[in-house]
Amino acid sequence: MRDGVYLLPDSADRAATLDEVAAQALEVGGSGEVYRLSGCDEAQEAALRALFDRGAEYACIAEEIKELGRSQASLDVAAAARKLQPLVRRFEQVTRIDFFPGEAQRQTLSLLDDLRDAITRRVSADEPTARQADIPRLNRADYQGRTWATRARPWVDRLASAWLIRRFIDSDARIVWLGSPADCRDGWLGFDFDGTAFSHVGSKVTFETLLASFGLDSAPALVRLGELVHCLDVGGLPVAEALGIESLLAGLRASEPDDDTLLARACEVFDWLLKSYEDKTT
């Protein structure tokens, strides 16, 4: 470590980070002090905020998102997805240093979500649409030894939801992969397609709907995992490890033509993630 001064806008999370850095310096015999400063007047406060303005960076990213949106229909789906990834990374990098998020961030995020959705629908036209409804609290005892059905060739939300079902809801669950949602039989519990109780509700993806339905949304590690699944499935708030997990799951999906085997291997990934999140939240 070297001598220096770091200037950041004041907030609880950044203060905690700086307090931790100062404490580490003291532990090894150094010195560390955290001081809070405020502007002398509104003009100085505005000048300080202007130092952190990221509008130009968002505008640049937004233009590239629009350009990819105009050309993605003529590209192979995989090529379009590859071109999207660096834009997602750049957006996440800017948000990490955007201490005063505003309309520029919201507009760019909206463009990014719309493009991600367009590319996803080219891969799977049966992706569920969100509906507005209350999520009733269900008793896990009533959902044991059941057959759960979802669309074949699962991606993040379906893989994570199937893992959650077997891990926390119905350990004896039988998972059936459907060629089409219309193939779901009476008595089967469908998930992650339109017309079933366990799908996208409001702002929640299927994994988050299952958490809320079975009272699992009080577990911080599962909620954190839900944020990752949400980010990868429909976009939204960035999650630091999302791109790495997306690449790992994409590799698994490409190398495993059998959906049961794919789920088994993906379950290991979600087990590791859960352990990591539990360690961090405790």
C-alpha cells in the first residue's frame, strides 16, 4: 500500500469499505483515517457531482447497443450473443463507478434489456411473458413426489428452478422436458412457461417466483442466487460474476445433448454458488 487520498461520494456501503481498508492498515502497524467532507454550497456540491458524471460513457454504449439491435436479425444468434457480451461488460464496469445513477443509466439498461430479450426470443420463442398477480404462500408438504415439467433444452432460469425444486422443495421430484408447453399433462406441475403458476410474475423470474411461493425468500444466499438468475435470464441490475457463470453454463449446454445430464452437471454449479453465497452472507 502507498500513501494516498481517495475521494468518493459519501454513502453507507462506501464508508464501510473505506473503514475496512483503514482497519487493515492499522492491523499491520500503519495508519488510516476516514474523513467526511461536504460542499460549502450548492454550486460546489454540483461541481463535485459533475466530476462523477458518466453520461458520455452511457451514450457511447447506448449507440453501440442500438447499432447491434439494427443488425442482430441478420447475424447468427450465437454471433449476436457474442457481440452483446462486451457491451454488457462495459455497462457493468460503468455502473460500478457511477455513484450518482440517473436517467442515462436507466435508458441504457432499458436498451440492453430489450436487445437481450430480442436475442433470447430468437433462441426460444416460448419464453414466458411476465404477468401481474399475487404469489400465494404454499406448503412444501403438498408438493412431494410430484412430476414437474418445463421446456426442453433448458437455460439458466429453468436449470436453476429445477435445481431449486429438487434441492429445497421436492427432493423426489421427477423432471420432464417438454417439446412444447402444450405437451404438459394434467397433474404435472409446469414451470417457466405461460399458463402455469410457477413462471414469471411481475418483476420476478421463475426461480424468484418459486422462492416466494415456498417461503425460501428469507434465505440471503438463495436471494442472491435469484439475483444472478434474474440478471442472466432477463437482464436488469448487473451481478459481478454473471458473465463467468453464463459462459460456464453455455459450455455445459453446448456439450451435453441430454437434458437430464445437463441438469445434473448444472446442479453442481448451483451447489458451488450456494456455498459461496452462504459463506459471504454469514
